[in-house]
Amino acid sequence: MLECRTKIHDNGRLVVPLACRQALGLGAGEDVILRIEQGELRLYPAKQALTRAKQLVKKYMPRRKLVDELLLERRKEGVDE
């Protein structure tokens, strides 16, 4: 576990210390998501959150790709005509 200390400035800005940015793989201009859970502020790299969401959805998706299914439907339509 890495712990970094910082302050909130008058204008509400929060500076994430270099060690924490490096640990999260964050660079200048990267998008992050802030979430409040159980009274704690948590910061997630947006790309990590997207990967996590894809993993959650993946288990509900069919194993075949959508493109493959659409092509199969088109072939069937061509045979029926």
C-alpha cells in the first residue's frame, strides 16, 4: 500500500503527488474518476475504470463477436431470398 499526503488548495484543487501518479500510471492530462465510498474519496484512472467495466459486462455477452453474428444473419437472409 502506498500512502501520499497532499492538501486541498483554496480554489478546490487537489495535487496528486508524483509517487501516487506514478503508482497509478497517470500522466499529465489523463482523465480520472473520483468516487466516494464509505466516506472515502477514491481516485481511479479512467482507463482502468473502463477496463473494469468491460470485464464486468463481458461475462454477460455471447462468446461470438457481434460482427460474426451479423454476417451470419446476412448470409441466412441471402439464402432465404
